[in-house]
Amino acid sequence: MLFEELCNYLLKLEKTSKRLEMIDILSEVFLKTKKEEINYTVNFIQEQLLPPFYNVQLGIADKMVEKAIALAYNKPSSKILEEYKKVGDLGEVAEKESNNSKVSETNITLVYGNLLKISKFSGEGSTEEKIKGLSDLIASTSPIESKFIIRFVMGKLRLGVGEATIMEALSKARTGSRQFKANIERAFNLCSDLGYVAEVLYSKGEEGINKFEIAAMKPIRPALAERLGSSKEILEKMGKCAIDQKLDGFRAQVHKKDKEVRVFSRNLEDITHFMPEVVEEVKKIDCEDLIIDGEALTYDENTNVLYPFQITIQRKRKHNVEEISQELPLRLFVFDIMLFNKKNMINEPYTKRRELLDKLFSNTNTISKTKMIITDNEKDIDKFFDLTIEQGLEGIVAKRLDSTYSAGARNFNWIKMKRSYKSKLNDTIDLVILGYFKGRGQRASFGLGAVLAGVYDSKEDKFKSITKVGSGFSEEQFKQLFKILNEIKVDIKPARVDSIMQPDVWVVPKYVIAVKADEITRSPTHTAGMKDGIGYALRFPRAVSFIRTDKKAEDANSVNDIIEMYNEQKNISVKNQ
């Protein structure tokens, strides 16, 4: 497909917020895309060169883009900056300044190849090379192509298309129906690379997708737990089950292939660099390949006490890793295994996976197994729960004895139970920032005074508003947040955002914060779980963490989570009367 044709479809996508229309538009795109191009096309639509775990970034700042446009069209940088200030979109500036009237023969493969080449420039002189590379690329393309290349480079495509929408469109394009989306999603959950999955679909068909297997060095989307409020409810749901510790660290999925070891975070970023001690320990395991799931926490070497998440997260530094690893040693608590010596374990029952884990690992300072019991007794569960809380941990996770590893899914194979609800909401809620309100009065100097936050609705692939958060952040955090959010601000409400409340500035749904609130209430102001004009809202919300770097937007709490919490809250209020 010619890149200009793709850009015209992107223009159509930009103009609609209706999901079915988006699926139809993308389906047309995919019908016209060759198998050699599909990987690049899917990645471009996802606004990435490659998935996060490849660590490939363009590394082009706004000023560099301004210079590239000026160089491409032989205009003064001051004129480009002046136009940018007027329209607020360097993509539109490039489109306006382009005087290329030739019919473009550029295809997505050429554009992608050039962008990948630009990403590889590093070291001395790389800034000039990147500017020249981008300049040469847009100088050879049509005005509309230049616009979308510049927007892509700046991370501002503004298409409002999520992974679920892309998968449904792929299904419709290749099978004539959206029903095959579940099969595509299964493959995606096993490798976290939607472009690669699309390539398999195009080259090997439905059979290739149905036979898709996990492989070391391709991170699996983590299994997630549903929630219940008591041991009684857990046993009613599961019967006899395994009770595992729920730890307050960051998720770490460790892959080994021959002598190479890589570690991936919950949101599938490569965090190998932050965990040198774990990498060295895993290298000692005698196997061809291995994938294990765990939680990493820092601890006090003298007392062996585990530190909370706020301290553990300090380990995720790019610099002085050796120094910080001496100050804050890290321990990985493993609780599942998905691959061992070419044997795919995800479809094996939990008991068999845990048995293999017990054989492979003995508890050391660097790698330990989580403590676990198997029981069908409420008192045993409550005793184990109380013990974990006394140790400063988050709670417990109950697991079906016959459950498979549900990659990328949140279901009742695993059930988490944190500190019990009382009359107020004690658990934290992970919310996505949707926009911000400008600072007024004493907060005018901070830039912003509050953020509009929401939860994820997987059924609609949209983010629904639930509250306005204006407390819990320090002065410095307010200033940082203002700077960070301005990098992803957009002129109009993003297509994937559903909100009645209007912030002063909309942002791309990207960053997650942890919030506590007194309770969940019904409200006509917010769209989370809205039915008959009434949604759900948080009463007296306050931030208890800065941006959660270990989570992406879709990892925030869901609308279903909020409804469950609300119902649990009501039940406890009745019991306490």
C-alpha cells in the first residue's frame, strides 16, 4: 500500500470516535496491506516503531523536529516556530510548508525503514544525523505524508485506536468477521507484539494463529487476579485452593535463553538493567530456556524486612545501578513458571507449575519462592492473611488448583484479597490521567491544580471518567506532573476518552496514578459504569503515588472493578449497621 493512501485512512480515523467506524476503516486498511507490510503498518498505527520491550526509540525532541522541517523546506527555524505557536501542531506546519506537488510513490516499508535507521543514530553527532534523516524523509513525501510522519515522530498521531480495536479489524479483514478476535488476542497475549501476530496471520493464516506458542525473549502479558473481600467468598467461588502471598513490589517476568537473561516489567518494558543480581542468579540455572513470573522487592540486609513499593521503585534507575543495588538489595519472589526446557507450561495445572518451581528454586537472598498453602478452611486462609499483613505485605492471592496461566486475562482463576473493607474504602485504586485543570490561587505557580482521572472499560476500549484529583501531590510533584502532561496534551478530547466533565487541557490517556478515596458513590457527573444517566465517582480522592511507571493505561482499574468495590462497600456497610 502507498503510504499516502494509508495517511488518507488515518485522516478518516482522526475524524471519528465511533468504535465500529474505526474497525471498518482499519479493516479496509488491512485488506489493502501486503503481508510484507502488515507488521510495519500495525506498529505505525500503534504509534511505535517496535513494542516497548525492544527498547527502540526515535529520540527526537520537538526542537529537532522544528529544525528538520525548516531544513526540508528551506525555511528559517523562526518561521517554523512562529507557525507552531499559531496552530500547536508541527504536523500541520509541515503539511502547510511542503511544496511537493509530485505524486508520491512512497510506501510504508520505505517510511518505516527510514525511521528505524534514524532511531539507530547514537553518540557524537547523532542529533544532526537524526535531524538530517527526518528532513530528507519528509522532503521526499507529499504534504499529508509529511504531516503524519511528523505526528508519529512526536507521538501525537491522535488516532484514538486501542489494541482491541486493531485486533477486531484484523479479524474482520482476514476472516470477514470480528469473531476471530479472541484467537488473535490469545496469540498477542503470548508474545506482546501485535505487529508480529498480524504477520503470522497474513503468512500462516488462522491455523498459524491457533497454533501460536510462547517463546523466550517475547514477554507474555501477565495473568491478573479478580478481587473478593473475604475467605468465605473465595472458598464459595473456588473450593479447595492455593493461597499465595500478595507482595508490594514490581512485577518482573524473567526470560532465559541459553546464556542470555532478560527481565520485563508488568507493562512489558525491558528492566534487565535494573536487576543485575537477579540476572546473574538466573544465569546459573541449567536449562535451554525459561520464563518465570515474580515480584521484585528491596529489603534490609540486616533485618531481612521487605521495603514497600515506594522504596523498591527507587531501584528502577538508569544510572548508578551498582551503587543503588548496594544500598537497596533486591529479592525476586517467584510464584509461577510458563516455560522450561522448550516445554510450554501455561496450559498445565497450577499445582504442576508450582511443583516444578519448587524443584528449580531454593530460597536465597536473591531469589525466593512465595510462601503458599493449600486449604479449604476459612480459618487457615484468615490466619495466613493476617500473617502476610503483619509482615507488611499487601494480602493474599487465591489460585485454583487446576487453573492454567491465563496470559493477559483477569479472571477468577486467581482472586486477590487485600486488607478488608470497613465502612470506608481502604484499598487504593489505579486511575488513568485524562486531563488537567489549571492551577489557580496558590497553585497558579504549579501550572496545574488537579487532574481528571478515569478507569478502563475493556468492553468499549475506552477510558471513563470517575473523579477529579487535587490532593495528595507535593508542590514538586504538581510541577513535575505539569511538565510531563504537557508533553502529551492534545487540542480535543481523545477518541478513547468518555467524559462529561471538561478539564482545561486534555491529554493522551497514558499515565497511571494510585488514589485512595473515602468511598465510591453514584454520580451523574462521571461516566464510569454510567447507566440511565448515573455513573460512579470517588468521594474525597487523594493521590498516594506519583505516576506508576510499572503500569500502562489499560492496566488501570476497570469499570467492573469499581462496580465490585461499590457492591462490597455496600455489603460491609449493611453488616456494620
